[in-house]
Amino acid sequence: MHELVFRVAVVVLAVSLPLWILLSVAVLGGRARYDRRQRIGPLKPNGRQVDRLLKRALGRPRTEWGEWRRISAINRLARMRHPATPHILYHALWDGDPKVAGAAIRCLGALGDLWAIELLVAALRGDRVSRSRVAAQLERLYPEPGFLFLPLLRDPDPAVRFWGATLIAPYEALGEIDLVNLTRDEDPNVRAAAVEALGHRPGEHAAEATVALLEDPAWFVRVHAARAAGQVAGVDAAPAIARMLGDERWWVRTAAKDALEGLGRAAVPALVPVLSSPDGFARNGAAEVLQDVGLVDHLALEEPQSPLLARIYEAGGPKLREAAEERTARERRIREEKAA
Amino acid sequence: MTNLLAILVGVCLGYLLLSNAVYVVLALIGAVENGVRRHESEAEDYDTLASSRFTIPVSVIVAAYNEASAIVSTVTSLLDLDYPEHEVIVVNDGSSDETLERLAEAFELEPFELFARRVFRTEEVRAVYRSEKHPNLFVVDKQNGGKADALNAGLNVARYRYVCGVDADTVFDRDALLKGMRLVIQDPGRVIGVTSHLTIAEDPERTMSAPKGKRRIDRRPFVAYQHLDYLRAFLNNRLAWSRLGFMLCSVGAFQIWRRDVLEELGGYARGFTCEDIELTFRVHEHFLRERREYSVLCLPDNVGTTEGPDTVRKLVSQRERWQRVIDETVWHYRNMWFNPRFRSVGIVGVPFYLVTEVLAPAVEVLAVVSLGLSLVLGLFSPATFALMLAAIAFMNASLTACAILLDDVQSRTYRSRDLARLLLLAPLDLFLYRPIIFWARLKGSWRFLRGDKEWHKFERNVRSQAA
């Protein structure tokens, strides 16, 4: 036993001691090299190195490690704006490997040339790459690609129409009619994206289309419609949005609250009738919005005996009242201190 | 008697060699995973992610119980996160100190009524506050119900599809959420949970006040050893588990979950000493039982610094709690032990926990007793004994050096001289730090057997800003 333990200990020590030293040297040496590189900045590759990068960027590695070397080569060549970059990125984009395609998408976005934007839009039409990644790059290239999104709104593929409507949202002058048409699309995702985009476009057609979608059978369309209607139709849409405080879906009720809060005190006339709604959610929601737009504090400070305040307290419950009393007590103290 | 002793020593040394062989294999797999994630991260376009409206919004939930000394810096770091859309929900779990007052003062809180969903039953919510300065900060003040209950109260208020539960004593890097959500954004249908690497310090604000690359590691070896412990746990073990598909501990200090998964599972469980490891086991059990595709991942990115105990008593209190919750969870999910229905989780992950965590204190006691007796009875010469200890110490030191290497390659956080100090401290870990952990684990196992489920929260360190 003693002999066996002795031998095992010697073997383990003979392996682990040099390993510890080796790893320690690797830590400190690697760090020193990294610090030096940080000081002198990236080196420009020479001709032979560029050839090697080109070979790697266009190669088909079999290992995961090789894949990352390829991606690194693609990134470096794109950063250098090597003349072969369009060719390399085209191949990388349609490579089939999501990691390589992802790197190509990022490089195209960073380049931002017209050919790069067109390639990204083409990638959005295909379904071989992550469309959300492509969209994120196209979004950051605002305002260059706007006109290229218009054909996407009429694409036969609903996923492409969805991304077209999503991406065109910040371009207020583009695509209003197409977006209004898309609010009647058979795909609810497209309707949701279209109504969200219309939220950025003040106008009669946009207002009509958004208010119409407040009754959409898909709950997430109603969510976007509520937010958009508040932005586009304003106070005119307040009664319709206020009705949604009693929607069966929590997300819709929350969107309605957000939209009404966005309208400020102008939403008050639409909210007062909801305080007497038979639906508890609607009553709570109306009271919460009236609290958030500052009406509760105003009444509590200026007209504490107001029947409207009593109705709000009744609809909102004791906690709403307690919170309001705490806030107003503080406000009164501040006023008194100022007056003194 | 001598034969029996020899058998016992053989069993203990066999266990030691086997478990270390497993740790070496895990470290190698962890190194591969680290390399892959590093390459991915280098190729990632963080600038676009940080500004895109397509980046998925996140609700960050902080459960706080008597965290007056730490809460303001934690919340400040969370509000300062570089992320396009996130809200911070602090749940004050009936603190008896000044946690709420400190928050109210620092962030100008005002009480408001908020009609949130009540998806999870929790202790009574006393009030909800909003910040005048930060519209994305909410504070929920509730009756004490434990950390799981507080997190459930936060979930009720959360508005976004992903939630990130964090500890109230942790200070985060600005890119923490972006790095944590990177893989979720790539595949939200599959990636349902993410955790990431955290480091430890006596005073996290002071450590985090320096930029990456110039941060210091606490001068006290006691805290430095805890730092090494974290490095090994995350970079050698959890990364490998993540690659092998059985990431069984999403740490409470930084755990991202898809909210619909938590709703489906009924939220955080109150019946365990801690909530994090149990939830991770439950997620695996649920998804594997229903044969659904999913991923729970651990990332090597250093996302923040959490407060480590600064005295032996506090460390023992913390680690005995960790041991208890591991015992509770592994015992609760005993249906998964060696069960092929739960794939690598049942065949490798849970048995790994059983052998290296649950049974370890018993084997360690056996080892100390049998080796001590062997030495006294002359079964080993003192020279052989010393050689054996040196072999174990350097085996551990090699694993530690591997973790330091992986961490530095990934995040380049600390100064070279601090790395050198950590490397020199590593061989002494066995003699200076492990005995404390051994005692804590033994105590934790004993308390598990007695059915103790108290939190035994340790008193917070005195911070530079609070002092």
C-alpha cells in the first residue's frame, strides 16, 4: 500500500508541478503579449499574409476552430476594404453556416455601401440567415436604405412583408398607402408591424386604419394598434382606447394604459365614464391612468372634496388613495416650506 | 485493523484521483467552450445590439433583504447598463434596516398604485414606488417572504419577455446584460436560460471603479481564495456543463430566464433554502420530461463583482447554506439520478453533483480520519504523506491556473501582478482555504439531515462608500 501510494504521488506530482508552471507562464506571457499588442495597435498584414487571409476567407474548413479562423479572416479583409470584399461577403452570406453568415451580415452593415445594403436586403428576402440580425444592420444604416424597403411591402412572403413594414417605420415620408393596405393583410404579424409603423405617420388614413385594428381578433395586433392609435389619432381615439382597458388580455390593457398616459390630461373625459365600468380591470386601469397623468394629485391638493376624486379612489382602491395621500402630504410640506 | 485502514485509504485516494480526473476532463471541455464563446463574442456586433430596437427588452429583478449598505450601488450599476430597453424592479422583502429609505433618497421614489398581474401568489405587497429620476426603476415594498417570494413579486410586476434575477450585493459591468442576452437574441426559441461568470471582492464598488485590465484583486488571501474558487467553479466546471448540456446551476447573482418558462413552472419555489439551483434543476426536469428542445447556458464573460464574506464565520455561514441547498435539491430530484430519460442531465449531470458535492463531505471526513490514523500507525512514512499532500496541492493548483488562464484570455480584467499573486497562492489553497470549506460543507450536510431550511444571512461587509 505504502509503495503504491508513494508511486502514485510521485507520478501525480511529476505531472502537476510542471503543468502548474507551464500554465503560469502561459498566463503571464500571454498577458504581457496582449498588453504589448494593445500598446502598438493592430499590425497591417503584408502581401503574403493577405493571400493567406483570402484563402482562409474563401475556404471551407472542416473544424469549428477552422470556421473561426475563416470568420476572423473575413472580418479583417472587410475592415481593410480589400477589393475582393464584395465577392467574399456574397459567398459568406449564402454559406449556410449561421456563424459565417452572421459575420458577413455584420461586415456588410459596417461597410454601409449601396452594394452592401442591396445584399442585406436580398438576404432579408431569402430565409437562410437570421432576418432579425439583417434587420438590425439595416436599421442602423438609416436613412440610406429606405427606398429599398418599399418593394418588400408587396412581397408574396408574409415574413418579408413583416420585416419591410418594421424597417420602414422610421421613414415617415415612405410607404403610407402600402402600410394602410397591410393593415388588412391576412397575416396578423404583418398587420401588427404595419400598424406599429403607421404610429409614426400622422395623417387621416393612418388614423382610420389604426383605430380599425383596435378590434382585431389577434391580441398582439390590438396591442400595437392601441399604442399607434394614441400617437396618430390622439384624443379622438381616446374613447376607443379607453374601452380596451377591459380587454381580456393583460398586454392589451397595459398598452391601452400606456397610450392613454401618452395623451396626458386630454384623455380624462374618455376615462371618467370607465370609472363606473362593471369590469374591475377597466375601473382599476382608468384610475391608474388618472393617477399617472397627475389628475389625482391635482384634485387631492386643490379640490380634496371633489366627487370625481372620490370616484377615482373608489375605482382604484385603498392603496391608490394611500399613495396619493402620501404624495400630496409631501407636496403640501414642500409648499409650506417655500411659503415660509 | 490495518487492512481495513488500508482499504479506507485506498477508497479515499481512489475517489480523489477519480474526481480530479473528472475535473481535468471538465477543464479541457471548459477550455474548448471558452474558446468558442470568445470567438463568438469577438465577432459580435455589440454596438448594433446596444442600440437596436430589435434587441429583446429585459426586466431586471433585484430581491433585497437588509441590503442598505449595498443596494444603491447595485441599482446604480443596473440603471447604467448599456442596453436599449430594460426596467429595474427592486423588491424590498420586508427589510428591517434602511434599505427602502436609502433607495427613496438616492432615486427620489414616489408611491404609486400599480395594477399588476398576480400570476404568482406572494406575501402582501405594501406599496409600489416609482423613481422621479429614472422612469425605468420600480420598487416593490412587501412583507418578508424570502428571496423566492420576493423574486415572484418582481415577476408579477415585470413587463418584458425575459427577466434577469440579480443579487442586491453585486455591482455589474455596463455590458453585462448585452453579453448575457447575446445568445438569447440569436435563438430566443431555444435559449431559455443564461447565467454568466461573476467574480468576488470584499468591496465590489471599489473593485469595479477601475477599468477592465486595471482592476485589483483583494490583497487579503482570504478573499483572493474565494475569487479563485469562483473562477474554478465557472470557467472549469460550469462552462463544460454548458457545452455538455447539463448546466445545472444558474447562479442567483445573475440569472436570465424566459418569463413564460417561469410562469409555466410556477415561479421560484419557496420550499428550499435557496432558489437558484432548484429552479435550474426544475427547468431541466420539466423540459426533458416533456421532450422539448431547450438550452440553459453559462457564459465565460465576467459580468460583475459580488460581495464575498470577509471573515471565516461569514464564509462558513454562506458555504454551509450552499451545501444544504445542493443536498436538498439533489435529494428532491432523485428521480433523475442515472435516469436515461433525462439524457446527459440524468446520466452525468445529477450523478456528478451527487458524487462530487453531496457525498464529498462524508468522503472528506473518512479521508481525514483514515489518513491521520495511517500516519499515526505508521502505514505511511511522513515523507510519503508530505509527498501525497504536495501532489494534491499541485494538482489543484494546475486546475486553478487553468481557470485563471481561461478568465484572463476571455476578459483581461485584472493587472498582471495580481494574476501572478493568484498563481502563487494556488498551491497553498489546500492548506489555507480548503479546510474552511470542508468544515462548512460538513456543517451544511449535518443541517440538511436535521431539516434546517433557514437562510442564515451573513452580515454585510463595511463598504468604502458606506463607511
